[in-house]
Amino acid sequence: MKAIVVRQYGGPEVLRYEEVPDPEPKPGEVLLKVRVAGFNYADVMMRMGFYKGGPRPPYIPGFEVCGTVIRLCHGVTGVQEGARVLAFPDPSATVGGYAQLVAISAQRLFPAPASLSDQEAGAFPIVFLTAYMALRMAGRAAPGKSVLIHSAGGGVGTAAVQIAKQLGLRIFATASSDEKLERVKTLGADATINYQRDDFVEEVRRQTSGRGIDVILEMVGGEVFDKSLQCLAPLGRLVAVGIASARVPKADVAQLLYGNLSVVGIHLGKLFNRPDLIGEALEHLNRWIAEKKIKPVVGPAFPLREAAAAHALVSDRKNYGKVILLPE
Ligand SMILES: NC(=O)c1ccc[n+]([C@@H]2O[C@H](COP(=O)([O-])OP(=O)(O)OC[C@H]3O[C@@H](n4cnc5c(N)ncnc54)[C@H](OP(=O)(O)O)[C@@H]3O)[C@@H](O)[C@H]2O)c1
């Protein structure tokens, strides 16, 4: 089969399209034909060698696919050949989803929502589950509260804006361009801030009459984390979702204590051993999808062989929505 192989950490150019042996499913596993491989920002961090617990080269990246079951191995029950499924290869493993075929434990499969196209289904699970868990579980967001969503035009961001709308939150959204923010408004954002042009701390203070924000989804780290803490309202919660800048922030406990502020982290991968939480989230998300209240925003779709171009696009902050890869 064809797959993207990383033989050394580095820039997008280390993502090489190669012929590799087909994977052989073991007992308890299925073989999937990959229809869509989801790009995730963590793929960039892993490729650069910055991701805690990420794979060592050589490895095939990708931990999210939508695919068709083409073979069942001994011991697999509850899934049929031909089924269209969502699957989550182990992010620390050396064989992932940037490939034409994936062998994977049947326990890491979920049905793909029937009303979504292949591309929408491939753009759905990780960003929506992350956004849902960040808002509901970590952020304890409740109707009438305010939320600040950073990187609102990205994969997690566009999912978070739509979920926040369903939860009845007042949504503040930041992004690097007016073009992205115009599109984020159509998803339900109430107020938008172009952080390249305006200081988002000042804007939040101005637009909330100095009160601040109840819940913040913070994806960048470094200075954005520090400045976000200055935007929290008393009893507010900052949810650390990502560290796209690769600058790991440190919270000042005195600042938290005197402000009655909370900082809480969320890592979706580590929640897959809690099927109760994932199941509850999927139940809500699938219902909203069936009711056409939320919909994956499919960003640029690249042929699998052009994975390097997909990574370069996101690193240049040019993507809107969830980037996906399509094996030929
Ligand atoms: N905790 C979890 O379980 C979990 C799960 C999924 C994703 N994440 C995290 O959530 C964040 C978003 O992930 P995603 O996959 O949906 O990616 P994405 O948002 O589609 O793409 C990244 C976006 O981040 C913004 N950005 C800010 N600083 C950046 C920088 N230094 N370099 C590049 N981009 C930067 C850019 O938007 P602007 O142009 O608007 O700045 C860019 O478009 C990432 O930090 C990721 O690691 C966490």
C-alpha cells in the first residue's frame, strides 16, 4: 500500500509518500480501507518531535480515520465487513492513519454518523469530541455564560463555536484574519476579535464592560495563555486544549488564588479509556448532527500524497475548518 512515512523529525518535507507492506490484522483487529484521514495539529507537533509520548521515526502518522471494514480477524464481534466506521489508531504507535489501509483493534471503532458524507465524517470525531469535552466537562459551560474560543477558524475552533451555540453561550472568537472571522460569525459567534490587529485582552475588557469571560478555550500556549488569564471573570475557567506555539505556559498560582480562577487541562486521547464519557458526548453530538444543528466544517482536502502541503498550510495559519487527507 501507499502511506506517508516520517523517517526523521523535521519540517513538512519529512512527510514522504512511500510504498510500504500492507498491514496484517491480528486477532481482535479489523482491516480498514481508509476513505479519509483526519489531520490534527498534534500531527505537526509529533512530526517536529515536540509531542509528549509521540512516536519515534520511522512511523506512519495519523490517529483518526473514516474507513470501510474490509476484513475481520478472529475474535471480532459487533461489526460487519462493509461497515463505514470512525477509527482511532493509537497516537503513540508507529503505524497510523495516513495510509491506504489500517489494521486496528475493533475496540477503537465507532459507527460513522449516517447523515454525514465521507469527508464530513472524517472531519467530525476528534475536533467535536475535544470541543465538547472542553466546554462541558472541563469548562463546565452553562447557558448564559460567556466563552472565548481561540483559533476559532480551525478544526477544534469551528466545532467549539457550533457546540457553544447549542449550549446557549455568548461566544467571543479570535482568529488571525477578518476572512476567517467572517466565516466564524456564520457559525454563531457573537463577537469576533482579529488578534493580529487588535489586543484581545483590551477588546474582551471593552466588550464585557471589564467583567471578563467565564470559560476560555486556549489552544496556543505561551503569551496567548498568559494574556487569556487576564481575560477571565471571577470564578472563570481557562481550559488548556493545546500548545500550538510549542511554548509550554506556567500558571501563576497567586494569580489564580486571588482571582478565584481555575486552569484545567483536557486531553481527548487519554479519555478513550472512559467509554462512559465518550459515549455520552457522542450521544449529544450525534443527535445534534441528525437534527442538523451542527455540521463538520470540512477545510481544505488534500490527496494523501500531498500531506506535506497540508501541514505547511496549517503551520502558515491559512486553513479554515478541519483539514483532511484523501488516499487515492
Ligand atoms: N487536548 C486535546 O485532546 C486536543 C485535541 C485536538 C486538538 N487539540 C489542540 O487544539 C488546537 C487546534 O487543533 P486543530 O487540529 O483543530 O488545528 P487547527 O485549529 O485547525 O489549526 C491550527 C490553528 O491554530 C492557530 N495558531 C495559533 N498559533 C499558531 C502557531 N504558532 N502555529 C500554527 N497555528 C497557530 C491558527 O489559527 P489562526 O490563524 O486563527 O491563529 C491555525 O489555523 C491545537 O493546539 C491542538 O494541538 C487538542
